[in-house]
Amino acid sequence: MKNIFYVALIAIAFTSCQQQKIGYVDNSTVINDFQKKKDIEAKFQTKEQAFRKKADSIGKAFELEVQETQITARKSSQTKAQELMAGLQQKQQLLQQQMQFEQQQLTQAFQSEIDSIIINVKDFVKGYGKSNGYTYILGTSDAAASVLYGTDENDLTQTILKALNADYEKAE
């Protein structure tokens, strides 16, 4: 009976001491060096440049309209001049609101795509961990250093980044 107890105790000790496979990833590096993120940034940079050109064009056209209206207002009665200037002020406010709305739309669309990438990366890391027998894959970055020390063998950043980019290239 004593032997069975010792055998059970040793079995419990061995099973509780099993090595867990743990790795860590630098989140900032994986996200920022992920080709899909770079492609999205390039796409939105192009959209941002187009928006700026449009805003500049509208601004220049409005400046010309202001100059023409000022010339007309000088030749008009004071009441008519006030009406013309009030109309310009109202138009300026509408143009500013329109440009602000378009800028917000662009920013929201960009943020939505970035959020999607973050979810994509998290899912990829989770799948990588499961398929490669990891118990834990921790995330760290300069902003939130949750891993204060880890050996280079446990750093999966470049491995996961390469696999993630390869997966993205296949999907393209």
C-alpha cells in the first residue's frame, strides 16, 4: 500500500513538472513590419494626398470667389455688401465642415483597417502557437513591456513575422 502511494506521488510530481513551451513576440515589430500594414499605409497615404489636393483646389477656388465678391461688394450698397459677405461666410463654414467630414471618414477607414490587421495578427499568433505546441506566446513592446526578459530562443518575433508575411503573399 505504501508503494502505491509513493508511485502515485512520483507520478503526480512528474506530471506537474512537465515543461511548458513559452515564446514571446515584439508586437510593435510584428505589426509595423507586416507587409499588409505597409500596403494599407501606402494606400491611405495616396488617398490622403488626393484629399489634400482636392482641399487645396477647393480652397483656391474659394479664395478667387472671395476676391471677386469683395470687388462686387465695394461697388454695391452697404446692405448688399453685407449680404454678399454673409453668404461667403456661410459657404466657408459649409466647405470647412465638408472637408472635416471627409478627413474624419478617411481617418476612420484607416483605423478600421489597422484594427482589422491587429485582429488578424492576434489570430495568426494564436494559430501558430496551437500548431507548434506552445502553451503561451506572450506579447511585448516598448510601450508595454510585459516580457522583461526572454532568451533569444524564445523570441518568435521574426519567425512569426516571416510566416505572417508569407501567408499574406499567398492570399494576394
